[in-house]
Amino acid sequence: MKRHPRLRLLAMWLSLCASVSAHAGSAADLPIQPPHYPAELAKSGAEGTTILLLTTDTEGKVVAVEVETSSGYEALDQAATDAALLWRFNPAGNGQTMPRIRVPVEFRIPTPSESDDMAAATDTPSLEEHRHWQQLWQQMQVAPVATARDGSLPGYLTDPLPLPAESAEAIVQLLNEKATRQPESEDGVIRYEWSEGPLISFYEVFDAGWSNNLTVLRSRLVTDGQHAFWMQRYQCDAPDPAECTRFEARLRKAPRQRGLDPPLPPPPPPPPAPPPA
């Protein structure tokens, strides 16, 4: 049986990453899915390490997760826990269970060298894929935004890119068809991730129970060439227009966001095909 005393996973997500290191037990034959970075912490760029204690059954499936040491962020701890419950390790054999496994789950911004390594590891795209990536890349580009002395930017910046549909109801229908719904949150807001190539967007849906029902808010990762940051655009179809006005007023009071390093440019185009023999 193949054993790995240390397993490290590095996964790009929102130009942030979560890495997992298992210091005990044996790794799964199939890749372990890293945790998703919580959408509600995306603007702050929160970092931390959650140390989990995992209990597995005789088949190597994780059946219980305990947070031994918190990252300092409840949302990061929950993301690590949710991911761990889907992991499976090589069984110990003979119907025996493995000892509890201690797994540090680290949420952090990747270093430039790690970003370069991950970019270099990707396959050379086809010409069609390269052109599509270029189009998506251009959608990420926005006019320069001034930063404060501490490098922060306004928490609410109006996104010039139109929403994918003209009504909140139509947007929700598209989200259910094409986006990934996130785990339920205590605040009652329905959240989705919709990503394609370099484009990363998060949607928040305020439906029944909210005074501004129905409203959809999109937060999209963009870059001005100096920083990466989030811009927002919303569609509010509440019966009372005053509720939409109050919703935007709340958005404009959002805390300032931290600028991230600009994302990597598109990969180079593939070499031209050799002439026919």
C-alpha cells in the first residue's frame, strides 16, 4: 500500500489558495479536494491555518472532524471542516481503523514563485482556447483606481460589466443552470460562484425574507494592471424602489478592501502548426 507521510495540495482560487498537509495516516488514491475560500472573506484576503483532527472508518472515509486549533476565522474553520468530510484515505486494512489524523489546512495568498510554478505547470492551450482566454482576460481589465496610503481601495466600486440578464429572476435562473451554489449560510443570503478561465465572480441573492426581495449582487475580480480587486453590480427588483436605494446605501458603507497582486497574464499562444509535408 502506497503511503504518504506528508501530502501538500495547493489550489488557486480567487487568486488565493488553500493548502492541505497531512502529517499522519495515508493519503487517498484519488486527489483530495482542497477547501473553497469563503466568499464572505474574499475582500479581506484573510489568512490562517486551521488544524483538524480527523476520524476515519474502516474504509478510510472521514466520519468525524474536530477543530483542534482555530485559524482565528470561523468561516475558514468551517470551510476546512466541510472539505474534510468529503475526503477518503487509504484504509488501514484487516478491518482496522487508522489513528486520528492531524491535518493543518492553510489558507494564504500564494507567493509569486508559486503562482509562476502553477502557471508553468499548465498545458499549452490550443489557438482557440488562447483566443477565448484573451477575450476573458480583456473583460477583467478596468480603469485605474486610486489606493489610499495603506494600499486599500473603496469597499464598493461599481462594475462597468453588465449583468448576464436584465432581471433578477432571469439572473437567478442562469445561476441555477451555470453557477456553483455555495453552502447555506446563517445570514440567509444565497451565494453562488461563477468562474470561467481567469474570470471569477460571486453572486449573492436576496430573496424571500429580505425587504429588497428580489435582488442579485455580483462581486467580480478585476484588475487595473497594478492591483486586483472587487467591483460590484446589482439588479434590484424590489416592489418598493426605496428598498433598492437603501440597499445601495448599505453597499457604499462597505469597509475598504485590500488590493491583491494582479493576476497572471494569459498564457502565450501555441506555436504555429508545421507546414504539411
